[in-house]
Amino acid sequence: MRLHGLHIVAGLDSFAKQQTFHARNPADGELLSPGFREADAATVERAATLAAAVFPQFSETGPRQRRQLLNHIAVELERIGVQLCERGNQETGLPVPRLEGELGRTVKQLRMFAQLVGGGNEKLPVVETALPERQPLPRPDLRLTQIPIGPVAVFGAGNFPLAFSVAGGDTAAALAAGCPVIVKGHPAHPGTSELAGRAIVSALKKTGLPAEIFALVQGRGHEVGRLLVSHPLVKAVAFTGSLAGGRALFDLAGQRREPIPVFAEMGSVNPVFILPAALAKTSGALARRYADSLTLGVGQFCTNPGLLVARKGPQLDGFLAQVNAALGAMSPLPMLHIGIKDNYVAGLKTLAALPGVDLLFGSDQPSPGCLALPTLLVQPAADFLAARQAGEEVFGPSSLVVCCDDFAQMLEVAAALPGQLTATVHALDEEENQAGRLFRSLRLKAGRLILNQFPTGVEVCAAMHHGGPYPATTDSRFSSVGTTAIRRFLRPVCYQNFTAALLPDELKPEAGED
Ligand code: NAP
């Protein structure tokens, strides 16, 4: 499939500004062809107007058609899988095997949503039949279902060019709900975005659904995203990225005449607490697993373990020496783009300047280009608690080790943390009581609690929750991974005193019901 560098609106290549931008290979800095047109206000206007116009029709499609659409998108992505992974590799520097794995996850997500829609349970129907004899007042027949919220703006994530980008989890969840989608492609991988966008266009054609259900607008700079979030016909936003970006879009949505929900998944330091007996008994294996989790994907995961909390002493010193040895055996690898690398270097500089922080592994000097070295910093818990800097994610292969005097101080650190996607405790059976006390505090902070494993690796399933209190996300009640992610794009509607003929299918009385 040849890349055109154009937008996709109503299935057509849509011209916009003459101005173009290029992706750049982070491994060698080479500019990649073709140039991609910057979207303008007219492109966004057309995409939003067409999405709103098709919404009533799409919202009424039956489960069969939506299931077909999601399954066709999965097939189309698989059909161009080799090209997707090659282009993804050129644009992000992520190794092809990692992208192949991500593609597998992407199609799995689509098929899971297809299955969910096919099962008909996604609308969570609730039926309370009439109680005409109830005293002092009769109860009417009440039936609750969910309907799609309207056109959704999706911001592709830089760190998941397939699984959280154009045809990723947010798009799959919104389409499954019956919402048209307008994607703002991430500017670092426009070619990968265009390929995935064209796969969705083909799937819409094969399903016989209107092309207006999907649009892809591209652009470098905040203007396109701002236009999209401000557009009165857009009814919800899904975003994965920086705290600054997510917060800016959330504030923008709140300033609209009609405010809309913004489901932004942003920064998290994903604290890992290691209790003393676990540290003593499993030190070597734990050190290797920790170093692996820390450096997986060059640390560019929102679930990267950016904070380690343990009791100071010879056991912690021994553990850290083993982590250092494991990190020392690794070579620097390219980050996704130079912006992320610059943020990584600046974030480490800020962290290193905080009271009591020492460099344990890494270098004062940044590696060339997009290459990033793993970094380990240490800080006494008293300084950490006084500085209250724990909310700042340093996106990349780095971690801050907070050294506590005793368990009471570990509890203090837990209580001082801001919202997180995950929180982990490593403990032996004999430390269950302490682990329980830590988790009682940590469950108020995080959306996923982990015992004796590491936070990287997010299973896509119905029991997953990928979310957490601010600043991890802008709405801790919802997940951006797994099938419950559909709930972001549905809204409840209650039917009171309806006849069977007028009720939607999922609320119609079963045979034999009065
Ligand atoms: P980003 O800067 O937040 O950008 C994500 C998307 O949002 C891009 O399409 C960007 O488009 C748009 N955007 C950002 N700020 C905006 C604003 N104020 N108004 C309108 N649109 C806006 O994320 P990134 O480029 O992927 O990486 C940058 C940093 O984000 C990283 O260094 C890291 O700290 C963090 N990050 C965190 C996660 C996570 O999961 N927690 C994931 C990825 C990145 P334009 O650039 O074209 O404006």
C-alpha cells in the first residue's frame, strides 16, 4: 500500500494545507517520505460535521454489523501487518518483533470488543418491572440501558503506534459503542497512522457501513487537536500522553459552551514497595526482574516502575548492586522521538537537583541523538517526603529509589503519593500483615494493585483496570484497557412505562414476562 500523506475524511483522501511535515527515523535521524499535509480548520470541520451527521444511523446499527466492522478491521490490519510493522519500526525505532507483538494485541482488542458487542451485554441492561399494588405509591416499569455518547476524538499515543493509536483500544471501544471516531494521529508516526486508517476505511467498505464513521486528521503542533476538542459536534475525547497535554485538553473541553468528558491517561510513577524479607530472600532474581521491567521498551510505558521504596540497609545495598550489574549489561537504545528524549534528559536533571538525590547508575552526560541510558537515582525518604515531588513522571528507563528508615516511613511514603495507574508490593507470606497495611493505603491511590509481580505488561481482558486517580487519569472510574473501556463512550438512558413494541431490543420483555 502506497502512502499518500493525506487525511482521511469520509473515506476519501482529503487535501488540506499545502504545508507538510515529515516523520523522522529516531535511530539515525533520517527524514522519511512522504510529507504529510497539516490539517486545517476546514478539514476538522468537515470530519466533525460528517461524523455528527452519520451518528444517528451508526448509533442504531445492530450488534451484528458492529461486530463485523471490528472483525474486518482486525483482518485488514493483519493483511498489511508486515508493512505496518516495517513503517512503525522506521518511525518509532521500536524493534519489529515488539511491533509484531503490539499488532497481535491490537487485533486481539478489536476481536474482544467484537465478541462483547455480539454478546449484547455491553449495554448492562437493568429491568425493574412495575409494582402497581405498591403502597403508598405504585412503581412504574423502569428499564435502563446505555446508548452511544456521540462522535469521539481520539488522540493516538506516541508510545503505542498500533495498540493505542489509530486502530487501537480507544477507537475499538468507541466503534463498539456505536460512536463515530475522528483520530488525531500522533505526529511522530504519521505513516503508520495512515496505513491503519486505510485499513479501517477498507473494513467499513466491506461491512457496508458509511465511510463518515471514521476520519484521520494529521498535523504537527497543538492547533489540530485544539480545533477538534473545541468542536461543538465532538462529544467525548480519549487521550494517552503527557500530563501537560492531557490537562490542556481537559481544560479546553471544560471551557466549551457544552463541556464534554475527556478520558486522558497521563503520567504515573507506579511505585514498587519491597518489604525486607522479600528483599533478603529473592534479591538476585528480583533485581533482574526489576531491571527488565524498568528498561522494557526503553522505559516508554505508562506502567514503568519509576519509584522503588524499600528499607535502607545492607540488603537494599546488595539488591541495588545487582540492579546496577543488570543495567550495566544493557546498551543504550533509541527513544521514540527526540522530544521524548529531551523530556527524559530534562526530567532527570530536575530530579537529580532535588535535595538528597544521588546518581547510582547512569551518566551526567546525555547519550547522542535519541539514544537513552537507563538511570537509577536514590534519595532518603525524609528528603522525598519533604520535597513532595513524587507526582512527576520521568518518561523513560529511570527509577528513583526511596530509602526508608523503617516500615512506618514506608507507610508515610505510600500516603504521600499522588494518583497512580498501579502500585506494587513485594512481600513474603510472613509479611502479609505489613503488605495488607500498605495495600490499604495504596488502594486509595491506584487503579491496579500488584502483589509480587511488576507493573509493566497490561493484560487486555474484562478484569483489567488501566486508570487511576488524577494525575494518572482525568477520571479514575474508567479504564482505557480491556472491554470495560467501552463504558467511557456510553451514557445511560432510562425507559419508563414503555410498551414492549417501543422498547429497544435489549430491554424488551422476555417470553413469559408480564
Ligand atoms: P504528548 O506531548 O502528550 O502528545 C500526545 C498527543 O497530544 C499528540 O498528538 C499531541 O499533538 C497532542 N497534544 C499534546 N499537547 C497538546 C495540547 N496542549 N493541545 C492539543 N494537542 C496536544 O505525548 P508524546 O508526544 O507521546 O510524548 C511526550 C511526553 O508525554 C513524554 O515525554 C512523556 O512524558 C509523556 N507520555 C506519557 C505517556 C503515558 O502513557 N503516561 C505516554 C506517552 C507519552 P501535537 O504534538 O501535534 O500537538
